[in-house]
Amino acid sequence: MTASHEIENRLRATAEKLLREKKVDLFLGYEKASLPFRTTPLLLTAAEEAGRLVWNSFCTVNLAVYLPRLFKAPADAREAKSATPPPKVGIVLKGCDARSVVALIQERQVPRENLVLVGIGCPGVVDAQKAEKTLGEHEALGAGEDAQGSIRAVVEDGTEITLYRQEVLADACLECRSPMPAICDLVLGGPVEAKETDAARRRAAEFESKPPDARWARFQEMISKCIRCNACRQACPMCYCKECLLDQTRPRLIGAGTDISDVTIYHLVRALHTAGRCTECGACVRACPMGIDTRLLTRKLSLEAEDLYGYRAGQSADAIPLLSAFAMDDPQDFLTEPSHLPAASSSAQEAEQARRAK
Amino acid sequence: MQFEGIMNQTQSVQQAASKQAWEPKIVAFLCNWCSYAGADLAGVSRIQYPCNVRVIRVPCSGRINPAFLLRALQNGADAVLVSGCHPGDCHYISGNLVARRKFALLKALLQYVGIEPERVQFTWVSASEGGRFAAIIEKVVEQVRKLGPNGRLAKRL
Amino acid sequence: MTEKRISHTDLPRLLARLRERGAVHAPLEDETGDAVLTELSSDDLISLRYRNFRLSPKSFLLPQNQVLFRFQDGKEEEPALPDREMVVFGVRPCDAKAMQALDKVFLDGDQNDPYYARAREKTVVIALACTRPLSSCFCTSVGGGPGDGAGADVLALELDADLLLRALTPGGERLLSSVRDLLCDAAPSAVKEAEDRVRAAEEQIAPVKVDGSAQRLSNAYDSPLWASVSQKCLGCGTCSFLCPTCHCFDITDEVRGGTGRRVRTWDCCAYPLFTLHGSGHNPRPTPKERWRQRIMHKFRYAIENFGRPFCVGCGRCIRSCPVGMDIRTVLKEIGV
């Protein structure tokens, strides 16, 4: 596997070239942040500043979250008159991020032809909170990665501490099945193979093996910490609605406060609205200031989408999104009473296919 | 003055109601073209079925956002039932087929977090199935009666 | 005012005695090992190993979710205001100072907020001075310090075996005298040692240039830099919700039939919908306008209106921002 500093050099050269040759107006990447174990997104426009870009195990943010706002359609005819043409955007993508971009393309939120997708095979990124916790009483003042991928932290008294990678990788990365970007224009690193391909399934099964009362208790305990800041939603690339259903006031669906019933429904609805669209990037978990594992719910729905419909979010830009598609023989054993009528006519299916072919 | 009088009356009715044994409250979302018509047929044919159901008419089962079902439960429904046209017979061609996927995922998620599966139910009822509609309501009401009042998602104001 | 002393081993007895008068909230470790201000019941072991809490203690005065009144069938009912005293032990000086800032908003003038006022009146704050600041702390640059007692009733200073307690207000004096049998006088050498530790902590805190921010920000209102410093912001609300001085709120009615309640909840100026008008117009449509407002509010309008910045340098926004935005960097880039 290519060392991260070599990938970094390639990335800087690529970005510099793309900007200089005006193949892109804007390049989305990462740069050094003010605190260790983190990087911060960089929206680069000047080719000569490409040296600011970094690539390492702290490149956690899913940059796809910035794409919908770059391609917002004009709100009305008046805005359309003075609107600038949509930009050409280059973007650095890990496996999960690339699938988010594909999902956005599927949903017509971003035009594929305006994007230059620079993919990097990702061996996993560090969860800053986990890393800080393993240091116990110490505070890291700086952190880096060596050629073998070990994380080294320098703490306040100058000592260097090596962190065991498996202990500080983000939970989403420990369950990752798609480290290589699905669709890109260039690939700068890799190949990286997924390690524990059934880790997600095991975790879901582990939760499911508890009796229902215990599951409910654990779920309620977990979300009781929620302060309704909406960080999980804002950090998610798939939550791009101008006005979230749960923020609307006419009618108001749930209260705005921390009543446990409102918190429960917020999380259930958010999980359902991202079903079949969530790429398990973990941005929601990372954004949550209270340490809630929102992936408890999304993990289950991603597995259901796969088991029931053979669908994984963001695999193919031409695929019809999960909940816009259907098959006549979709499973329906969850019904209270499956019908006793003969199998439905195929005319409905043919009509639908003809409509889509137009 | 008049307002107060009406409010007092409402209060006494509610007090009387609360003294009676608990009866399940089921909110049923019925699609206009098939299931609502089926329920109507049951009524017109004088087929008796439990009066625990409050019906909400929607144009198509595909119009239903899972948030509506959760809100009904939050507002005190003990269970929700969604009924649409049989697959292949949707008035809007494929609304119920898309809805079928949404409902499957909703049911799986609710079960996963420990909510009783009988609280959220789905079925297909056609406009000619008045008797079947009544039978389904009977079945659902009995299942929910055994479960007891909805405690998990209800919101106490 | 002489400082009092109590050993760490005797501290639980002091807290148990305070529990006889009302609720006591102190730092307890939750299941993930984080310190959280929790109401003490019988034998909880408190832990003083934390730097600071995730959530700021502003929730004691301005809860995330506060019922203003309830109504049912035409009758209104206000929830009983707290009448129990509440002692909050272990608040860091930055958070205590933030309470002073909130007082300026909710208590001064003719706009007394009765819910806030009652909570403030009933709350006794025992602050715990810092000896190990984080690299994200900058209290010294915004008028505070690791040993600053402003906003607290009692300031506690840590030594290896003991805790020194210094009353700062009449309320603090009353509290310490109610447990005087558990305390001894602190020796001047102990006081000096404790103050030396605080001074050492002060020196570790890197300064941030904030002086003159009001004037510089006033000049920078139309700067094109606002767009670039803010473009990473997701509008997630984490910074405001964790900030000890942020206080914007929303009021909504939750109604079902004839029953309901009016609730006050936290809001955040970084939310895209924060200034959305009923007409559909939004005067702050992009992160640029919203970030400008955030910085202006904290470092210019607050100074112009209240004489102090609305930032206490606790660093929570810096540590918790999911995209690594740093308010210190923003201030520097915008020319403060």
C-alpha cells in the first residue's frame, strides 16, 4: 500500500495541475487543523496554494457534504437571470465519501460532468475523541503518522506516545466494506482491501440478540443524551433538504426540545430518511457533541436494504435510488395479512419501465 | 361564559371516559381508492367491526411518510395500520409498490429498537373487500388489546 | 477573607452535609469515563480529574428544554419555580464567568426573566480553579483566568491532599459557615502554593489577540474575508449548544387538542433557518452572514452593549467542531 506522504505529494501535484489548467474552479481537500488528530476542510481556489493540502489518517470529514450547496439551483426566475454557471469542482474522496457523491449524483443533486473525483483508497481514519481518551490524563499537543501507519502523539511534557491503530480508528472504519472509491476520475492510492467484511452484521446481530425490552432500554439510554443540536443531520451529506421535515412548523411534527419522545422520533425518522442513502461514513457520529452512536440505527437499515433488496447506497450512479424503485416481487412477509389474490398483473411494471425509459 | 360551559362539559365527558376500561386506539391510514372504499363498503354492508379505529384518508399509501405513523403513536395511538391497494392495482400505478419498501424498512427498524411489531401494521385491502377489512380490524384490535396501551412512543404533555 | 481548607478525603462529607439543604451537583464519571455534573445521591464518588465538562453548566440556569407554562381545557398552569437550593460543585472559572455574562442578558434592566432569575437565585456555584489548561483554552485573553472567581460564590483551589475554599459572595460565606465544623483555616503557605499552581496554569495558556475587537470588527463588516472564513461551516449548532455564553432560544407550543405546553428550547444563529422570515426571505442566507453575526455578537455587540465579550475562552467550540473550525483562527484571519 502506498505510504500516505507519497499520496499527499501526488494529491498536491494533482490539485495544482487541475487548478492551473482551469479544469476545476475549486478543489475540496483537507489541510492541517489547529488541534491534533484532526484536519479541516480546505476549499482551494489558488493553484499556488496546493501545498496546503494534506492526506493522512486524520482526514475524517466527508467532503461530499459541501457539494449540494455548491450546485444549488436558483430559487426563482429572477435569481436564475443573475446566477453564475455552476462551478467545476475537484474533490478528494475516501471510499465512503465517494459513495456519498454517487448517491448525490443518483438524486440529481450534483452534476457528474462538473466533478473531478480524486479517489484515495482509505485504510481508515482516526476518531479524535477516541484518540484523546486513550491518552488518559495527557493532552496531545501534536500528532502524526509514520510510514507504517502508526499514530504518534506528542503530549504536554514532550513524551511521544504510540497509539494502537485499531483502538483509535473510527467505528465506521472498523466495519468498512468499501475502502476503495467506487467511481472516480483518478485514484491516488491503494489498493486497500476491506478487512472485517461482516463486522457490521455481527454488531447488528449482537444488538438484536438482546430481548426487546433490553433493546428499547439501551436505545433510550443512548439517545437520552441528545441535546437536539442537529449536528448529525447537518454533517450528513445526504441530509440536504432546504427545510427539514422535522423543523417545519406547519404542521409541526415533533417538539423542538429534549422530551425523550421527540428525541426518539427525531432519530428514527432521520435514520429512515437516510435508508438506502447512507454510506456509513460516520460523519454523524463524529459530529455528535454528546457521543451518541447514531450508526446503531443506520447500520441496521443499510443491512436491511441489502438483505431485502440487494441494494447498497452509492454503488452506481445509474442505479435508481432504493426508495424510488420497486420490484413486483419485493418481500412482503411483514404484512399483517398478505393478500389471497393471484399474483398481480405485470402491466403495472411494464408501464413503469416504459415511463422511465423516456 | 359559554366557552367555560363547553370546557366544563368536555372535562366531565373525559373524566367519565377515563373511568372506563382502556380500549385500544388504532389509527388507520387508508388509501382513498382501494382501502378507504373497502372500509366504506363494510359500513354500507352493515358489517360490524370494532369501533377502535380512527381513519385517515390518504390519496395513496405511497403518500405516507413514516414520520406520520410515528407521530400518531406519539400522540396517543396504541397502534397504526396502513392499508393500500394490492400490488399491481394501485390507482397511481406504483405508489403502493414504492411504499412497500418504506414500510418494510420502518417495520424492521421499529422491531430492532424494541417496539412491539404489532404496533405498526400494514396490509392490502381492495375496494371490494369490505368483509376482509372488517376481519383485519378485528384481528388488529385483538392483537393490540393483548399488548396493552402504547407506552414507548407516547408523549406526555 | 481567610481561606478554609478541607482534605480530599473529607470532601464527600461536606457534600453530604450540603445535600441536607438541597440538591448538590458534582462531577461524576459516566460509563464512558467522562465527567458529568450529576445530582449526588448517597455514596457517589466524585472525580476531580477532568479538565472540563462536555456540556457547559449553563443548563442549570437556562435548560435546553424548559416548560414555561401548561394549559388544559382553558386553564393555565405555571410550573412551580424551583424552591430548593442547588449547589453546583466543580464549575470551571470560565463557565462561572459565563454565568455572569448570561446575568447581563437575563437579569439586567426591566427585562428580568423570572425563570432564569429564580434558578440563579437558588443556585450556589462552587468553582474549581484550573491547574491543567488545555491547548484550546484561552480564558486569559477574554478577561478571565484559571483562578478567576467571577460568577462563583466559592472558589476552590486544588492541592495534593487538600482543597482550599475561598468565599467570594455573601452566599458563599453562608455556605462555608454552614459547614464550618468540617473546615479548618488554610495556612498562608498552602494558599501561596495553590496560587502558584494557578499562576503556572496561566502561563501555559497561549494568548489570543482580542483587545480592540469591537473597533476592528466594526471596520471589517464588509470585508470579503467573511465568505472565506465561514465556508466550511456546516451550521450544525454544536458550537452554540456547548458554548457557556450562547443563549439564543426559541419558544414553541406543543399542543394536542385542548392540552399543551409552551416550551423554551435552545436555538442557534448558525442554523440556516434561524432568521428565516414567514415571507420566505432570509436576511442571513449563507454561512457568511451567519458567521459574521456570530463573531460580531460575541466580540463586538456584546462589548458595545454589556462591556465584555461573550466568550470565556473555554475552547469547547474548537474541540467539538466537526470540521475543525477554530474561532481563534477566524478572529485572526478577519483581522481582529
